[in-house]
Amino acid sequence: MAVIDPAEEINELTGTLKGIQDVLDLDALHKQIAELEEQAAAPDLWNDVEKAQRVTSKLSHLQGEVNRVEGLASRLDDLPVMFELAAEEGDEEALAEAEKELASLKSDVGALEVRTLLSGEYDSREALVTINSQAGGVDAADWAQMLLRMYLRWAERKGYPTEVYETSYAEEAGIKSATFTVKAPYAYGTLRGEHGTHRLVRISPFDNQGRRQTSFAGVDVVPVVEQTDHIDINEDDIRVDVYRSSGPGGQGVNTTDSAVRITHLPTGIVVSCQNERSQLQNRATAMAVLSAKLLERKRQEEAAAMNELRGETTTSWGTQIRNYVLHPYQIVKDLRTGVEAGNPSAVLDGDLDEFIEGEIRWMRRQENQ
């Protein structure tokens, strides 16, 4: 086997990691961690559960980020020694192991580099995700439910907490819509490229003739509102309806009208919440969801106005973004980035990282054009 000198590739990776460390500012991260650890140690922390969850979640995320960077640096330091020992001993197996580690480091450093691209105004926020079934009848409703599971599984794999605020079940199968949050720092920046229409092609399990069916579902991703945001909602501009929440097959039916639906009359935006037993809690959550959607609408309007002043056209990501084909062949392909995978089952089980990293890089290129 011809031995390839890996020194140049290792030097390039070391330079890339150094650039990442400069962007992330490890000293500042260590300082933030120390401050959060002090807050987490306060005896009255859990008197305010929401604040406690924010503190512990951010602390865990920052600790994980620092450990990830320092772990990569340690592996890079060890890599030249692995190659040297393999070469000195003429050990083909050790050389193969070193080359495997080099390839793994390239992938891991590349994935970390994507994190440095999340520098938008709201990228560091938690994410509010809404999924709606579109064209395709019962297959589309089933497809929307498959997408809901895909994102919840992705979050679970990452260790990100989620909370489903509302699920509107379809009559025969699947869901009409669902809204949930991903409660992790940078969840919005990570997921915002998922915004758009997702297309499924498969043999319909609901067609007794076994015909192929194409169905569509829309994914909407907005940043969660924080206290520093100024979103004023006039009470005269909203209509509040209350109803009994319910689940599929009669499960989870409440005996009181605790579910809340709020319609914002000027924009036509409708949000619902039914996950709490208290009508007041559901109303508060629904208002938070409405605020997030109005904030995103405001951001989009401001961006469109700025682009118009510059004489630029606004690029919309709210179109068909990804195809999931289960028949007559199997492939998942992103129409913007060209990223594809030949194992749809893995993707639908939450294996989304390659697609998400590709779209983050793609969006940054679009924004820099």
C-alpha cells in the first residue's frame, strides 16, 4: 500500500480548527460557563422553573460545545503520532486506523465549522416549528405526522428537549397540523433551512389498488420570542376561541374547554395550544406562539424593504425544498443543496445532520451573494 504523507491535511485541519476556536472565543465561553454554573448553584434557582430550565439548558449546551472543540484539538494532536508509529513499525493495520481517524476528524471539524456560520440575529434562539399537511388528502396528513416524528427523533438524538403545543389530528389518519418547540440554544439557526415544502412519493398505504401517491407537507420554522423583543398585540386585533382538546381515537379528551385558538385578525395568523389542562396556561402559550410568528413576519417585511431599497430580489426558501422518494426507487434529495441519501428510513428516523449542515452552508452563500 502506498503511504500518503498526511502532514499537509493535518496542518490544514489544525488551521481550520484554530479559526473555529477564534470565532467561538473559548475564553468567553469558559467565562459564560462559570457564570451559569454560579446561577445553577443558587438554592432558589428552581423557584422559577422556566428560568432554571433556560439556565441549565444553556449551561449544558456551552459545556458540550467547549468539550467538543477541546476533544477535537486533542485528537488532532494525537494524529501525527499515530501516523509516525504506523510508518516506523510498517504496520498496515495501524496505518489504516490512522487514515480512518483522519477522515473522521475531517467530518467532525467540518460539522463544527457549520456552527460558526450561525451568526444571524436570531440564530441563537430556540425554535418554534409548525407542520401542516398540504395537497395529497389522507396521505398528506400521514406524511405530516411522519415529518413530526422525524424532527422529534432528530431532537431526541441530539438531547434537545421538545414540547408539543398543539396537534390537530386528521379524521382518517395522520395530522392536519402540529406545533412544537425545540428548546436548545441555536435550534432556530440550525433548523431554519428546513422551512418550506417537503414532498413524499410512495405507494399509498391508504389506496386499496396500491397506486403511487405524491403528497406534500409544509414546515414553518420561527425563532422563539424573548423578553427583549418588542411585539405589541392589541387585544382588539385577536379573537380567542376555546374548545375541548382531543387526541386520536378519543384519547386525551378533556372534560373542560381548556384548548385555546387565537386568530390575529389583521394578518389572519391562527395559533392553537392544547397541551396544558389549564385554559389560562394554554392561552399564555398560544400568545407566545403568536408573538413568535408576528416577530418572524416583521423580520421578513423589514428584510424585504431593505432588499427593495438596495434593488435586490428577495430569495424565498418557502418553496419545495426536499423530495423523499420511497417508490419506485429510494432516495431523499435536497433540491437546493444537492445533498442526497439512499436510505430514507434513516432520514425519517431523524438522521438529518448531513442535510441540515448542507443547507446552513447554502443559506450563508445565498446571504453573501
